[in-house]
Amino acid sequence: MKIIDIKRNTKTEKRYSIKMGELTTQVTYVKKYFLGLPIKTLHKYRATYYGEVKNCDDCMLFI
């Protein structure tokens, strides 16, 4: 077991963008773990339909 580890996890979320409206997309979280416990989210991004990678700051979480 590593002391400090970085893992990538992908899950499906509903997001809301002003230009596109509601969309369901796969969001990838890059997290830092210390002894198997998550400490910090380093980066959060999503892939578009055209394969372009975008930051999740431009769209809001839709509940």
C-alpha cells in the first residue's frame, strides 16, 4: 500500500450549461489519497461529444 496515491474516478452526472441546457455527461475526478483516504480533489474535467476535454467550472451541477 502506498502512503500517497493519486487515482482517477469517472462517474455520470447531470450538469447544466447556459448554452446547451441540461446534459448528462461523464465527469472524471482526479483525487489525492493518503493511506487510502481521500484528501483533496486535484482536478475535475469532462469530455464533450467531440472528444474535447473541458473543465467543469463552465457548467453547474444540476440536481
